[in-house]
Amino acid sequence: MYNQQVSSLTKDETVKMMNGKRLSLTGSMLNGEVNMVGNGVPSSNGMLYKVDGPATFFPNIWERVRMDLEGDNGLDSVANFFLSWNRIELDEEASVPGGIVDGETVYLDSVMYNYNPIFNQLGRIDSEDSLYWFVAPTNKIWKENIDLYRSYFEYHKSLGEDGDSLQNLYSKFMFLYSSFFNVRSQELPFNEANPDSIVATTYTSFYPDCSKFEWPMQAGGLLHGLTPQDCSNGRLYKATDWRIPPTKLIYMTPVQVEAEYANNYSTVTLSGDSTSIQVNAVEATNENFKVSAGGYLVVKDARSGRTNQPEITFKIPSTLSNCPYDIKVVFASPLAGDSLAKEDAQLKRQFTAKIRYYSSRTGDMIEGSNAVTLCTDVDVDATRMDTITVKEGFVSPVCNYGEEDSRVLLTIQSIKGRTVPDGYSKDLAIDCVIFEPRPTSGSGSDEN
């Protein structure tokens, strides 16, 4: 407290303890329960006060989670996941170096600190300077739901133990992804007793429907009926059912592949030809057409003869396993890049869509002529931006989340043959490809 006198403190004052917690100090009473006895004794580095009893330990959210270890109603599962990410790091600046041995610094006094990347990413529920609400599933709820999340991260056997580690990490991380709430980051005015909405720490305005919960305290809301446990840095809500469905998670947002980016496609045809396809990225300059990312890809075929067929393959990243996807292709109008291309825009396009993927965790990718046909000879209206669903409910048994190479490839083929039907053009103009997930709407305990 430096030179501030205890007698000058008001009822609203707090003192910071060495463990980071704060206690109220009114007159000579700490937290309304412990009295200071006599006068302070001046010392070389402060004042020494005697108290007439122990002050109650007031745990923070993380400490309270670790204290709750009571069978099905306990929080062991959550605590063990967080503990698995605890790291003890050396604070080099605070430590006292003692010299160099074998090219490395040896410290006479090593100061260590605890580091947990999960808390740093989702919420510092271990910090006394924070103010969070955390919704924690009980052991029973964890066991009833975690297998659903594990099913989304079934990696191919070629990853070996790394695949198992990724599945373990992502399934648990995904389960808890939207259960941390920073009270100080909520939109003001924020009514803690009955907020009209609350957003998780993972909320982003790019995906406004994810990690956001309307009227959480009212019937059917995220926190309705849950009794909060007050902590030194917020509240712990222990969930006896689970009201954060997969549909609320950013993992379940659409995978959108922009056609014009060279890293997103391959011009190698299903037959193995790598020289015939010509592509051209076109900037969308016509404001009357809404083109994502401001550009689209024109695909042509330089070959002559009956095999002439424009064809392009898109690499689909970050797909989940056992999750139904609706596959959509957005075709651009030639008018989007050239307002004078009226004659070209009057010509229809026609396409066939085929997909290659791993049919099982232990198998190889479906290749070449074995590619699965999703739709055949579908017409495209080139006078407008035309979004066409080529497949509903496509499911891959292999996850691709976090891998560099895609395990799902979507091929779009134009009209085949030397001649072109009247009123059609073989050239393709593609804005983007969208894989829109359609997971089950909920994962509550009553569904398991």
C-alpha cells in the first residue's frame, strides 16, 4: 500500500493479496470477517498487522473447477483437459544468470511461470485480473457428448499418432470453444442480471450467428436455471445439460474456396492431362454483380477435337468427417467483368460435377475415372450470378481440418465434344465453391 494509511481507506477500498486476489478493507476488517488487532508495526519494507483469524480463501474460476471432483457431477474431464496443456516456462528476465556452460546459460536463481495456451486463446479464467463467465460441462455431460465431437475429427491412418493427437485436441477444444465469456467485452450497456445477448470470447462479426446467445437467462437460454458459483474473477456455471450445439461453433461455418486464387485449384484433368486447360483470373468491375473477393475464374480448353472439354479441380480444405455438407458452386456472369459482354452472357453454360475423396480412414483416395458424379449436364444462367447446389448431404469419413493437403477434390467439367449446342458456350466462369455444413442441430444429453 506504499504510504497510504489504513485509517484513510473507505468501505469501497480493496487490497491486493500476494496471490493476486483482492480483499475488501473496511476500517480494520478484511472481507467483513477478519479483524486487525492492535496497531500496525513499522517494518523496513512496510507494515505488519496481526489479524484475529484466517481469511476465507476465495477461488478463481480455474481453482474452483479443480476443486470440483465429485463423480458424474464433478468437473474432472474439463480440468484434466486444461491441465494437459499446462506448461512451466522459464522467465529469463526475472531469473539470475550464473554463466555459460556448454554454450547455454546456467541460472543461479530460476524464476518459473505457468503458461497455458488454451487459457490464452479461450479465456484467462486463471487470472485474478479477469472477469469471466465460464459454462463447464459436468463429467456426465462430457461423456454423453464428446464422442459426437470426436466423430468430426476422424483423421486418415497415414497420420498415425499425430492423427490421434489432433482428434483428441480438436474434439475437446471444439466442445468448449464457445463456453468462455469475457464480461468486460460485452456490448454496452450489459445487464448482468438479464442480458439480451452474450457473446463468447471466440465470437467474430464475420460469423454473426456463431458463439452468440440471445437472452441467455430466460427460458430456453444458455444459462437459464443454472446456479452461478461466484469466483474471485467471475462466475462458474456448471451445466447439467448442454445447450451449445455444433451449429453455434465457428468450426461449422461454410468452407468457401475462391476460384480465382491459383493455390485453390488444379488444371490437371481427371484423365491426367496437365497442358490443355487455360485459366484466367478476372477482376469483377461491374457493381451490378455481387462477386465474392472481387474476382472469378474463366476456364477454357485449348484442345481441338471431340475430347475438347474445359475442366477445373478445386482443392477443398478444412473439411470435417461425418458431417453432412451441401456443396454449392457459384457461377459468374461474363458481365461481371465486362459490361459489354452481352452476347456472351446470353449463352448458357452446362456442367457436370465430380468429387474425389477418401472412402475410409484406411483406404486410398478415389481417383481418375472412379471419381463420384454429383450431377450431370446442369444448365447455368450466364446473365446473372447463378448459385447451384450440386449435392446435398455429402459426407466424408475422413477429416482434413488443420492439414496442408486437401483430402476432398471437386471437379467441374463443361460440355464435352467438338461441337457446341446452339445457345451454349463451353467456357466456364466460376466465382467460388462452397461446402456448407449441416450438422445435427443439437448435442444435448437427451439426444444421446
